[in-house]
Amino acid sequence: MTGEETGRIFHRLCETAFGPVALLWSGRKGAPRIARILIGGPGAPAARMRARLRRAAARSCPRIDDFAERMAAFLAGVDVRFPVRMLRLDLCTPRQRKILRACLAIPRGRVSTYRLLAARAGMPNAARAAGNAMARNPFPIVIPCHRVIRTDGSLGGYGGGIRMKRALLLMEGALPKRREAAFRTARH
């Protein structure tokens, strides 16, 4: 990365067990920061993802490569820690940042509800705001919005699709197989 690249947006596309994932990033003084993570969901073609990336040049660096490798490992079932300091949380509103930070506290293998997430963020009556913040989460997987479900126990939505959310929760052990079978029977 050179000084001339400051402010330019680049992308690093990687294939994962759950389909293509793109990291949109920029660098300043050799320190890359991720502005957004795009997930395609299972079965999504990489060509469709590339179409969403037309304005960002394909480029990487060692730190971005490492982040992409962590993303692929996580989506292959490995318990991975992400360097959250690389995320451009400053691009989010203060309210969304509070909710996203509260979401980071949900451990692998566990789920929370939108209501509890709002309360954890210091906004006990803002379950809808928590839901909106999760729907607009610019850093899916790293900020694990897939671990947030509705109070009634139903899964709610997910940017990668409900099948991906269910698969992620099963992979993490947060959705017991017997509950998954009951969920499938009740919903289909």
C-alpha cells in the first residue's frame, strides 16, 4: 500500500464454505481498515458478488489476506477471533455502534434476542432499533448478528438468508438439532 492509495476503496473477494465473501477496505499509512463485509450466502455465484464490487479495485495486502483467511476458517467451522480494531466502526451511527459492540459480546454457541441486545447496549426499550442495527450490520460474521433471534425463539432475518443463519447457528452449536427439527416442522 502506498500513500497514493489513501482513501481509495479496494476489495478482497474470497470463496468460503458459505459462498463468496468480499472485504471492502481502504488503507492509511500502511494500516488497512475494513469498511464493509459483503456475504453472498450459500449457492451465491461469485460473479454476482463481483458485480456488486465494480467501483472497488481488486487488491489485497498481508493483513487483509489474514482477515480473509480467518473469515474462510470461521465459515468452515473453526472458532476464530477477528481483529475488531480493523473494522471502520466510525462509519456507523453512535447508536448502531453501541448495539454492534453489544452484539460482539454474544459468545459462540449462544444466542441473544433483539430485546436483550438492546438492553445490553443501554437501550432497554429499543428492540426494534437493535433489529434495524442488525439488519444494517456492515460487518456480518465478525459482528455476529446471526446470533440474535426473536424473543419468541424464531430466527428472524439475515442478510445471507435464513438458511445461512440456521446453518451458522447449527455449526456453532447454538441451535440444538432437536430444536432445529421442531423449527422445521413448525415453519414448513
